[in-house]
Amino acid sequence: MRIRAGYATDIGKVRDGNEDSFLAEHPLYAVADGMGGHLGGEVASHLALETLERLSEEGREDLSERIRRANDAVFERSVRDRNVSGMGTTLTAAVVAGDELHLAHVGDSRAYLLRAGDLRRLTEDHTLVARMVKAGEITQGEAEVHPHRNVLTRAVGTEPDVDVDESRVALLDGDRILLCTDGLTGMVPEQQLRAILESEPDPQQAAHRLVKAANRAGGVDNTTVVLLDVHGDDPSEDPARDARPGVPRALGSAARRYGLRAGMVVAIVAALLVALRVYADRQWYVGEHGGHVAVYQGIPATFGGFRFSHVSIDTDIDAAQAEALPLYADLASGITANNLQEAQAIVDQIRRDVRAGSQGQPAGISPSP
Ligand code: MG
């Protein structure tokens, strides 16, 4: 089986942090929804997936045992570090093994199978309301609007031990598997999920559309989606070539591990460039421009093709004459100043030293006033 994956994670419209994490490292796919305050939620979902990924790379144990080990890691950390005490996470993981999908699950994130137009839920929510529905105390409709619908009866990392639900699905050509956090299923009815999954053939586009639908419906929670499209149409497929299909390999593994999308990396770089620009606008230096000494605003550097300075004051002092003096030999690379006044003082000093130099006097005075 060949897998094409798509994924998306989004902070939503209300929360000010994203405590969801996901993994898309063929053959392992997972979503996790952390809880326990901002820091705790983020740490719990990252740590659980990090542990799961590491154990999977080592090829140790089966999927449920790896999740129990992830439980140990999160629980031990929450006991040791009181900044994150009480944290926990949901975890819904899938491993593609030949023609089979192995699922392991704790919490209220979900796995679905879209097959031949039918959307089937593969996991059971470990919530108080799901238990009440099962016991016949409330209806499914009442559960969906119940004030305690977010209360989990099971999570990874909140107790020393955890029960893991396990199941297996025999995969067929054309199957589409959806792993998602409750930010999606709490906002978008299953009928609409099915419609989006049915109408968008590209898994990456479909993942984006699902997140968009959750945000359009209010986006009250973080939403994370991992989609797997199963293609059984190429029996000659070389398993080595099959590694990490649909996952951009250029992304660093840390970026994938922490659920950073390429777009987020671009946004972070852009933010850094803006920050550098703002910082640069408050800096000054004396340099060379068009053969003359000049005062620049900015820093004497370029980064990724961006210049972080511009000429503020041009002078008529010959740059070559200034550079001939030992004190100003590296004028071309910029003599930095703390402010405009200091830059002007440096220019005045250069002017005096150049004059003195041309009159045959040694230059040895500090450029600072
Ligand atoms: Mg959530």
C-alpha cells in the first residue's frame, strides 16, 4: 500500500496557544491534544509524541506498549516539574503495516475511515458523556451540548498507568483515514466532515479545508488533522522509495515532531526579519558610500538578500583618504555608533584627522568625542 498524507494544525479563533501536536512520519501517524494549562498542554502533547516517535524509530514493542511508555514519560515529568503538574494528553496513533492499519487510542481525539462514501468512526471517546450515552443516561444529541462534554475519563500522563484501546483495519485501495483532535469534531458535524473528505481529492487540501471549516464554525479550540490516503494501485512500488510519502522531507525532523508546518517556519523567519529590521533602524554606523564617508542608519550587514541599513547623511570626506589612516582602515565594514550624534562626532573626527593627515600629521586620536 502506498500512502499519501496531508496534515494541518491551527490555533483556532479563541485560544492563545496551540496545545495540539501531530506526527506524520511514515509509517507512523498520530495526533495529540494536550491539557493542563498552556505550558502543561503543550509539553504533554509534544512529550507524548516525541516518546512515541523515538520508541517507534527504535522498533521497540508494539504500538500500545509505546503509548504506555509515553504515558510514563508524561506522568513522570508532571510529578517532577510542578510547572506542568497534572498535565495530560489525548493520543490517537496509527501505524501502516503492509495492508493493515494498527490503531491505538486514548482520549477524545478520533480516527475515522472514509470508504466508498461512508464515514465510519474507528475510535470511542473516553469522555464522561460518552460513558453516560453508553449507559443510556443521555442521548448522543444531549452529549454534544452537555456542559461536561470535555471531561475525559482517560488521558495519557495523568495517572501512573493507562488503558489503551487497540484495533486493526484491513486497508483497501481508495480508503481515506482521518486522525483529528476534538477542535474539529466539536465544531464540524460528521455529515460535513464526510462531504469535505468526499469532495476534495488532494489530502493536503482536504486537511486545510477541514481546519477552515472548524474555524468558520467558531474555532473555539485548536484543530489538528492528519489524513492518510491509501493507494493500492502500484504493486511494483519499492518499499524504500515509499518512505514518508506525501511528507515534505526537506522539513527538519524537529519541525515535524513539533507539528510546525513549512508555512509556520516561513512566518517565523519573516517575523525574525521584521524584528531585525526594527532593531536595525535604531542602530547607526559610519561607513563608505560612493567614495565618500557617510552616516548610515541600520547595521552593516545583509541577511538573506535583505539590507539592514540606508544612508542617512552623505559627506564630502574622501573615503580613500580616511581609510589610508590606520584608525579608519576598516571604514568600509562600518564603524558603529550608539546614536546619530555619536555618528556625527565620528564623522567630525574623521574630517579633522583626514585634514591633519593630509597636512602630514599623525592620526592617533580616538574617533569618539
Ligand atoms: Mg482540543
